[in-house]
Amino acid sequence: MAEESNQGRQIQAGGLSKILFQVFDLARKERTFLFIIAVLTLVCAIAFPNLKYAMWVGFGLSAYSAIANDSIQTIGTFIASNSHRKWWILWIFMGGIFLATVSYSFVNYDGDVSYGRLATKGLETAPISISFLQLFAPIVLLILTRMRMPVSTTFLLLNIFATQISTVSSIIMKSLSGYFIAFGLALVVWFAVRKWVDKYFTGKPGNIWIVLQWLTSGALWCFWLQQDAANIAVFLPRQLSQTQFLAFAGFIFAGLGLLFYLKGDRIQGIVNEKSGVTDIRAATLVDFIYAIILFVFKIQSNIPMSTTWVFIGLLGGRELAIAMTKKLDKRRKLGLKKSWRMVRSDATRALIGLLVSLILALLINENFRNAILGTGQ
């Protein structure tokens, strides 16, 4: 018995040593990123007592973290299928569309760059104070992005400022409906066109596909900005002055340049692992359907929604349709298993992001906490 007990302790010690080694090895590989996170955390700790500084620090962190995480949705397929082109050409194209889109909102919505999304009841008032945890929320998003988790920036960044629980529930319900609609639409469309795609999407794409892909990617990027600019501007006044707008637009334009230089960074792998997305023709179909869905939801209501959930549903339905249309053999069964595994993996990571956002909202947002726990008056 004593010998078995010693063996058990040795096994446990060996397992603990292995875990510690993996943690230290990960820390060594990610030391630069961890150093950046530590510096940003210190900046948040210094800035949060002063509203003027806090709102711009929060904006800067949310701008880069939101676009870096959500890049897989809009410019992910664009980056993947144009990886052979110089990064600055892609930057100037998408950056120009960004400047035109937010400038239109700034002029036509009296200084509001969110296309009215932040006028939604419960989000219409700019924060009069910003806590450390509210500033730290975009850093959490950066960490989750580094872990290749397609987290909903809408849930993570808007929930911590929403003053009404009904606003949060409306965002969640609209986002869930977007996921299922996108999943079902992608399943139907790709099931219908799969044989046509296999027949005609062969060889080198013609020049017309380059034009079509750039047009659809640009339209998608524009519609995405109209949905998700609210996530970036939530720290700022609801009506920006001209100087504030120039700072807002200039910072994001520069951040886009860094993102294109890094080729989408690590979360780009979520797009690259999907079947055939690096083909410019397949990328064009993905972007076209996604753009239509976002446009429809845009005109439906001004309530913000998670574009991440729509995108995950779109890719999941597409991947499953591709597997279902393969020949009925062993490869089809393996393909279906792989597709379901991808769907579950992406959905699970998105659900983890939702859970994290709700926990942060409970910790940070007093109105949300009172409504959930019933502690309000």
C-alpha cells in the first residue's frame, strides 16, 4: 500500500511538473506579448481616474482589439485570397473605405460615427466615469484574440456600458437569430451551388473575379463598420467634435495598416483552416452572402448585434454543406465529422466569449448586476 501511495505521488508530481513546464514554455514563447499586456494594464491603472484620458485609452484599446478580433469576419477572406499582394495596397483600399464610411456617419448623424447604434436606449449616454475593469475589458479581448477565439466584441465591449438589461437581451437575441439565419442560408446556398462550384471553380481565376472580390469585400467592410463602429466608439462622447473625429479616424487607419502588415495576426488561422477560402472565387461568395445578411440586419433596426456570430454561422453552414455534397463513401463520413467538429469548436469558443462578457458585465456594470441579481431598488 505504501509503495502504491508513493507511486501515486510520483505520478501526480510528474503531471504537475509537466503542466508547469508547459506554462513556462508558453510564457517564454509569448514573453513579448505578455510584456505588452503588462504595460497596457499599467497604463489602464494610471489613466482610469481621469475621464478625459480614460476614454481615449479605452478607445485606443477597443479600436485595435475589436478590429484585430473581427478582422476574420470582413477582411479575413480578403487577406487570405490576396496574400500574394503587397500589404500596403490592401491597406490603402480598405483604409480608404473605412474613412469614407465613418465620415458619412459623422456628417449625417451629427457627429455620431456609429450610424445610430449608440443611440439605442441603454447606450445613448456617454460614460461619465470609467472604471479600471472597463478599461481592462479590451485587454481581455486582446488576450482571447491571441488564443484564436472569435469573441463577440459587441457582447464584450457594449455589455459593460449598457444601462438597461433589456438592451443586453435584445443584442443577444438579435445576434442568435443572425447566427441561425446565416448557418441555414449558407447550408442551402452551398448545397445548391456545390456541383457548379466544383465544375467551374477550377484552374486560375479570371481577372473578373479579382474585380468582383474586391467590390464584395469592400461592400462587406462598409456594412460591417456600420454595425460594429459602436463597439469602438462606446468609450467616446456620442457626438464627436472635428478634432475628436480626426483622432478617431487617424488612429484606426494606422491600426489597419499594422493589421495588414501582420497579415491578420494569429486569429486569421480560423479562416485559413476552412475549405477553399483562399480561392478568390470562394472568398467572393462568402463575402457576398455575408454582406447581404449584414445589410438586411442593418435596415431592420438600430439595435447592435454580434457580427461574429453571424460570420461563425456562415462559415459553419458552408463547411457542413461542402461535406454533405461529397460522394457517399468513407471520405464523406470523415468530412462530416471534421465539419461538425469545426462547427462545435467555433460555436464553443464564441459561447465562451459570451460567458466572459457576461461575467465582466456582472463585475463592472452596476445596472446589469442589479437587474440580474435583483439587488436594485
